[in-house]
Amino acid sequence: MKLGTIGSGKIVQEMLRAIEPVEGVTPVAAYSRKQETADELAGEFQIPKTYTSLESFFADEEIDTVYIASPNKLHTKQALQAIENKKHVICEKPFTPTAEEAKELKEAAKQNHVFVFEAIPTLFLPNFLELSEHIERLGDIRLIQCNYSQYSSRYDQLKAGEVTNMFDPAFAGGALADINVYNLHFVMRLFGKPSEVVYKANLFDNGVDTSGIALLSYPGFQASCVGSKDTTGENFVSIQGEKGYMYIKPGANGAKSVKLTIDGKTKDISVKQDRARLSYEFIHFNRMISNKDEKTFEELIDHTIAVAEVLEDARSQTGM
């Protein structure tokens, strides 16, 4: 994988550090609107080429995969440009502002014989893959609770009158799209698309959700997903069945610890996770691209589209 990056924020830097020891994944170019920012990123991570023109960036034949970490509103346009230039795409969450756009990217990728992935690291963590093998031991599932709460310094900026992309409804910002999306991916990867979603949110004056609760209804059980950027809290996932329960910390964006309790006896079923959190998804993406694994691509993109549909439904209930 010869990787070109779009964006220069913290998540890009975390990703570049994570892939340093990953065999077969090499960053070859960085795009930023400002040359100074591109040069700074390239200098820190030994990236040989920089661009401030997206057209020139996408025309670079050495780049075979584009990583997109731009503001949410720009994901679809930039992903389409990459796909039309025969590049594979790894796009940060949330994938697209609407489900229709997610479907458009899927079709464009198939027509151009490339893959497009949403970067949700949890789905590829060894502990997530391990716990999915133990769900049946819980018996019939009745309740799921997820909490991912992380107070944001940008919330302080919002209260001071400065609206950043993260809290701008026009840029598809908000707690649901930025943080609760991890809970949705966690639950829906294990149990599929819910039959109904209800979203109740705390809205700021500009209409953006700073925290909220999504209730996902399934035949026989309910899942509550709490996501907050205006408070802190204990981050966890609890899956309760008639025969036992599973407790995962620090929740849907980490899964470092997995404990299974059956008949009152608790066992730690965690497996070794000795790599950086973001490295595992790149290992999987690189393998899928190398093996031309269309079956897994279809499975993952259909999951992403289902999450996009739930996100869109939930957002509409708040008027966003």
C-alpha cells in the first residue's frame, strides 16, 4: 500500500505513527491546503512528497490508496475524486453525511475496481474479534449498554462563541457523528441493523448535538448508546443475555479488556493487543487490497451503509 494522506490533524498523526511498523504500508505523499502544514507533517513522518493541489495529489500515480481525514462534509467529494483516479480509499468516520452518498461511493468503487473503507479501528481489534466468538454463550440477548463520553476542549470554544467543524451542523458535526458512531458500529457489527432507532439529544443553541442517547430496537432486545462531548463518564460496553453478561472496557473505541460472566463466574477472555490501536485496521485493509478480497469489501461497505442510514435517521429526529 502506497498511501497518500488528506488532512493534518491529530488523527492523521496518530495513524501515521501507528502504521510505522506495519509491513507493506508506506506513506508516500501528504496533502494539505497550506504548504507549511504539509511540510511539517511530511518532515515529522519522512513523507517524500507534499501537495496543496488536490488535482495534482490525485494524479500522482505512485499513490494507490488515499486516507481521508478532512472535515466530514468533504468526505464524499474527496473520496469520489480518489476513486475516479483509481485509488483505494480509507475514509475517517463518519463515512458520509448521508446514506445515499455512502451508496454512491460503493457503486463508484465497484465501477472503478477499487475498494473504499470506513476507518473504524474497533472492528479490527483482536479483542473485538475474540468477543464476537463468545456472544452465543450469553444466551438470548436482552440488553446492551454503551457509553462513550469524552469532554471536548472544542466544547469550551463553542460556549465561548467559536464554532469549529466538530460542532458545526453544516459540516455534519456533533456528538452522534463524532463519538456515538463508535457505539453504533460496535452494536451493529455484532447484531446488524436495528428495526427502529430513537435519538434524544442535548442540543446547543446552533442546533448541534453535544451529547445524546440512541436507542436501537431489535427483536427481543434493546441497545442504548450514549455519546457525549460535553461531559466525561465511565466508558464501557455491557452485553446482557439470559445466561450471562459481557463487560468491555474502555468501551467501543478500545476494547482493551473483555470479561465474561456465566453462572456467576467471571473470566477474563481478553487477548493480546500489543500494537497501536489504528494499526490493526490498516493490516486488514492492506490484506484485503492485496488479495482483492471483494467478499469482505462488500460485507464491510454494506455495514457502513447500514450505519449511515441509522445516523441519518437519528440526526433527522433532532432537526439537524
